[in-house]
Amino acid sequence: MSSNPLNPWSDSGSRSTWNEKDEILSNVHSRTFTSDKYLRGSTLGQGAWSVVYKVKRVSDGRLFAAKSASDDKQLYNEMKMITEFSHNNFLQFIELHQQGDAVGAKILITELCEGGDLSTYIWHAPGGMDMVEIVLVISQMSDVLAFLHGMNYYHSDVKPKNIFIRRFNPIEVVLGDCADCRTGTHKYWSPDMAAHIPHDGRADDMWALGISVLSMMVQLPHMKRRNRNTVKKDVCNFVDECGYHAQYLEGLNPENRLVKLACQMLVFDPEFRITAADCNQQAMELLEHLDKEGDESKGKGTEGLGIQSPPDFKPASF
């Protein structure tokens, strides 16, 4: 199978094409679910309460993503979120479709992002992500979060696995998994969430975006997990480590504007943490600067970021 030109890190276009494996799986799925409108193919991802499939629309052969859930209420919640708000960087909703009466027959149909999720790209992009790619992701995610926060909503589970790549060259991303996620993911909890004290969901989103930026910069510390009884303490320790690591990075790289922006997202006090709107403005200014000055880091991946790491620092992997 030929490589996918839209996806420079992928060895195949299996995500964006309907292949023999999908055809075989669609025949298997058709024993349980009706296939008059959509055929279910390969599994694209799996979460705590849902499974996402590649599906093909029978009428025209177009490919989409379809989420099936253990609780249909979650699908209705997500549909409500992504249909109530209109923003280019939200995952595009197509329809809610019923495939018979079996458990898991209801599916939420959305656009299929051929680049997959950001977490996979972070760890498979040759040489890592370059400066422009990272700042573009920051600008697009801060823009959609500013829109969401302006409507008095917050996402509560911003992380690379919930950010999907619509296209490359230039990179364009969308925010998915917009159901009502009340607890989020431990690794991306803000200090206030970790301490289980009253917190501002908008500021929590910005902390989570900051952790995601550390991941893109390959500067995310390891999260040490001992056992179930120490989860709260382990999360609090990780939150502290991320915040202090960001401060250390800023001290080592005082002229690096990307590091400075990441640090503003990882301020411990939520009242002084950068807002999504201000973050977007700074990201746009940085993109303009890179365009004017000529981005010497382009194509050089993480090495081109010019970030000095603390001695003996070893980044986490997904």
C-alpha cells in the first residue's frame, strides 16, 4: 500500500482508505449491526466509555469516524456540545445514527481526521514537532478554548489524545471528546483539581494545554505511579514537578518565546495563569514573528526548538 502524502509520519494510508481489513471487519459487524447506511471497519481508538470506528457511508463511499458508547447518554451529551457551538477547530459533527437494536448500535458520526490524534504524532513525527507546528497547535487550541470559555463552558479533558489532526502542511487540529467530562485525566489535572479544592474550569483547561505543550516540546516529566492507594499523592507530586520544571526551563531559556508561553499556562495560581484569549494572541504574535524573521527551526523537529533541558532530564513517553 502506498504511503499517505497527507501524513508525513505514517507508513500507510490505512486510516484514510477503506482496505481489505475494513471490508472483512464490516462483514463481521454486519452480523450485529444494520449496515444500510454505514459500514463499520477498523477500530480507530478506545476510551473509558467508548470505541471509535472507521465507517464508510454506503451511498457515496465517504469515510467518517463513528463513536459507540456503553451509555447512549454520553453520545447525546457530546452531540449537544458539538452542535451547540460552531467553531472550525471543533470536531465536525455529521449525525447521530442508529444501527439496529443491539447494545452499542447508536453511533455518533463525525469527520475522520486523517492525521490521527496528536499524541501519536508527537511520538512518531521524525525528529519531533518543529516550532511552527507547535505554535500552530497552541494558536488553534487556545482559540477554540477562548470561544468555549466565552460561552461559560469548559472542556475539562484537554490532552493530545483528544486533539485530532485534520491535515498537515500546515498542521490543522480540532478538539474532540466534547462530552461532559467532569474529572478529566489525572496527568492533565491542574493544581487545584489535584488538591480537590474549588477550581475554575477555564484555568484548568489552560493548565492541561500547558501540559500538552510540554509533551509537544518533549519536555514532559515522568509521572510516577506506585499503587491505587497513592494516586492522589502521585498526582499532586506530578503537578508540582510539571510546574517547577516549566519554571526551570524558563530560567535556562530566558529568550525562548515558546518556553515563556508554556510557562504562563503552568502558573500554579489560577488567577495569574494565562487566559485562552491572551494565549491565542501571544501565539499569533509568535507565528507572525517566525514568518517575518524566517523560521530557521522548520524541518529540524525538536532539535530546532533550541531548548536547553535541565541536567539528566529524561522526558516521559506516551
